[in-house]
Amino acid sequence: MMRLDDEAVERLRKRIGELPPGEFHLPAIWGEDWDRLYVGDKVRLGRDFLEVVRAGRLPGVEDTGRKKGGGRVYSWKG
């Protein structure tokens, strides 16, 4: 099962930095290969990302506590 390692967190940090401030879902910053992942990997990576956000490892990103369109909604302050 895939896990969110430090290299992936850094890649996501860069992609988030390219976003305008506002709300986003993890698949939007993950990239095209998100749709090729097994559902179990998506769930695990989503949980890992939530833990990274809650731990404050991505400054400016917050968990909104909401889900929409089948995924958790995050807020990027820019």
C-alpha cells in the first residue's frame, strides 16, 4: 500500500504553492495519475495527507472539516 513519504509531501507543497488561495481536493494537486491508483491507496494517501495538514507540515493549508464530491475539502490561504 502506498504511503505519503517526505518526497511526496514536498512535491505536493510545491503544487499547492502554485494554486490561488481557496479550497481544493487532494486529487487536484496529486496529478493525473490519481485516477490510476487503487481505491485503497487513495484512502491511505488521503488519510496521510490529512495527518500532514493537521500536524502543520503544510503552512497555509487547513482542513475545512467538510467533504464534497467524495473527498475532503482543504483550504489554501496562499
